[in-house]
Amino acid sequence: MLQQALERARAGRKEAESDFFEFLAIPSVSSLRRHDDDTRRACGWVAERLTRMGMKVEVAEMPGGRHPVIAAEWLGQPGAPTVAIYGHYDVQPVDPVDEWVTPPFTPTVRDGRVFARGACDNKGQVLAGIKAAEHAFATGGPPVNLRFLIEGEEEISGDSLPRFVRENAARLKTDYLFLADGEFTAPGLPNLLTALRGLLYTEIHAVGSTADLHSGIFGGVAPNPLNTLAHVISALKGRDGRITIPGFYDPVVPPAPEEVEGWQRLPKDEATLKQLMGVTALEGEAEFSPVERTWARPTLDVHGVIGGFIEEGSKTVIPARATAKVSLRLVPDQDPEAVFRALEAYLPQLTTPGVRLTLEKLNSASPVVCGVEHPGIGAASRSFKQAFGAEPVLVREGGSVPVTIAFKEALNPNLLVTGFGLPDDALHSPNEKMDLEQYHRGTEMVLYLLDELVAAS
């Protein structure tokens, strides 16, 4: 049946691309309220396809949640392992929209790659798994018991799916959980992840006067929240890349020396990173390699500053309030809640006279260590070799998939965390893309994997 499913997948590439483009055309931006209906439309699109292939599908609304959870299952192989496939149907905002070559929700193919928001993150990757299941059902049924757990709040670190998983852990028990939401280490070089960084996303609110003030009349005596935020941001991280929050690095568990040694042999050097980003220099802790800095070291970055006058032209105003959006990527064994408390306690030391600072947490996710001493690792390695012609390397990932810790704690599955994207796919950036060959071969990899997991169990 595997060979029949593979042949069906190869013969149905045009249809698979048509489905992909239809999915991409739905502007499911979960963070923007004006796209709430679109995001739910994307949810319905996915749920309908899972239902069509014969799976039992539940669309669960969690109290207080923004977007529904899709939980689908087919338990038609008694005695075989249960495999769950994760993905998300929501996407990032498209700003700055004027930097897109073609409209972000008008999928456009150039040189074998489709450009659209969500192409790689995560619509192409989750759809590769859905198409694999479709081909398996059409040719006799999957060789495993199969689940899909798909959310619409990944890009806002929402807690609907984590809560759903924890509240329904007993009935969602699974042997393997497959998560494709990343990228190859280099073209032609797939990977399996040993760890993911966590995330703490905050807003620092600064308040000075009761109303905006004229800078000619009050300049020189009026507290300026934007000036204060500039001081705070500068003080939080030195030019050497070190974060200054007291105790911040105390829990950090460094990677094993042999792990770092293996990374040094990968084609991810300084020159490659500079070319990929379009920059002339790298920043950060000079005592650590670029790979260590992106995979195994915590970070602090400012994503935006809001306040004062931002329109064209001039207006001599001292703003009454301002906000900075600041996130921290965390590594094992840092706890987002402990870091939040430490940052909150540190801010009063950094403010300037007359400006009150408050800290708000927007979302967070704990770092995750993925076990690699289980039969699924060999099964996934063989599947990549069959589908892509190369075995995966074991690496870490600098990004975060917030629900992973809930999967690990509630379901305790053997984790298979990887991705079918390429390093230049521009996730979260203008002109996001996905190579269509990666999409199709990703579908084949999942088909091989379902078969290999039966043999490995």
C-alpha cells in the first residue's frame, strides 16, 4: 500500500499544488482582529479536508481562546502505534506590505517556489502531512493509528491547544508526535531537532506626564518616556551581547561539548549567515560561535517602539507615554515566569526620574529538550533518506513552538521535530516562500515515516 500511496502522490502533484494555493489565499492572520473570520475560514478549510478522508474531526472552542483547535483521529489499526501530526493554520502579519514583490495572499510561483504569507510557516508543511494522510486513506488506509492536532494560535502563542491537550490527555495518548514547522539546516541537508528555544514576549510601558507636552515650553524639565525607553533598552543588553538582568544566565545548561563539535562541521558559518541575512557583520557574544548563538544561547531583542509623533513631517511633542515590544529567547533550563519576574524587578533600577515603567507579558513558552534515544529517530532518518536522498543531522533550533512543552508533559510521546523549509524561505518576512519540490517530497517523507514507524515499533 505504501507504493500505491507514493504513486498517487506523485501523480497528483498538480492537485496538491492547487490545494496549497487555495489554502495560502486565506489571510489567516491570527494576531489581527480584522482577520478573525479569515482565520476561522482557514480552520474550516482544514477540518473539511480531514473529514473528507474519513477521519473523526472535532473543532474545539476553548473558553477565552481566539481560534479553534482541530483534533482529528482515525484508530483503525489495533495494535499499531499511534502517530499524531501537529501543525498550525494561522500566519504572521504581512507588514511591511510594500516590500512584497507580489501580494502576500495571492500565491505566485517563481522558479519552482510559491511566494505567499504562510507558505513555509506553516501551511505548506502541515498540508504535506494532510496530503500524505489523504493518499494513505485512498490506497487502503494508513498503517498506523493517526491523529492530527492543528491550532490557529501558534503565531500569538495562544494557549487553546496546550489547554486542550492537557485537559484531554487521557484520550489523546500517542506513541509518536511528528512536528514539521522548521527548515533544513542547508539545502539538501534535513535535520531532526534535539532542542527548541523558549520565548518570553513582553511590552514595557513607560508613562511620564498626564498629557503630551510642547517640547519648546517644557523641554529640559519634562520626563520623556521615549528617551527613557532608549536608556532601558540600551541597558538591558550590552554591546557584547550579554543580557544584564540579574541572575539571567544562572539556570542556563550549556550543550554538551560533543554536540557543539558536531555543529561546527555543519555548513552554517559566519559567511553563510551574513549572506542569508543580507548584513555585513554579526553581533552577539563573541566567545560563542554563530551556531551556538542562534541555537543554544538566550537572546533579547526589541521588535518595535510605539509612542509620540510618527507621521510624516514634524511635531514638537514630548509624549506622555510610550511602549517597547521586547522578547527573550530562552534555553534549557530557563523558566519564562522566573525571567519575567526578574525583568520586572530590574526595570525600576533602569528608569529615569518622573517616568513609571510597567511590564506586561504577552505570551511565553518554555524551552524544550527533545529525546532522541527512541526508535522514531531511526525511522525518520530512513524516511528522509528515501524521500530526499539524505539522512538528517541532529541539531537545535533557535525558534519556538510553544505547544511542544504541553505535548511533552501531557502526552509524553516520542517527539519527531523537524521541517521541510529551506534556510532562505523568509519566515515572518516579506516574500515568504516554499519550494514546491520540498512540499511534495515532504508529503512523500510522511508516507515513508508512517510505514517505517510500524516497522520500528
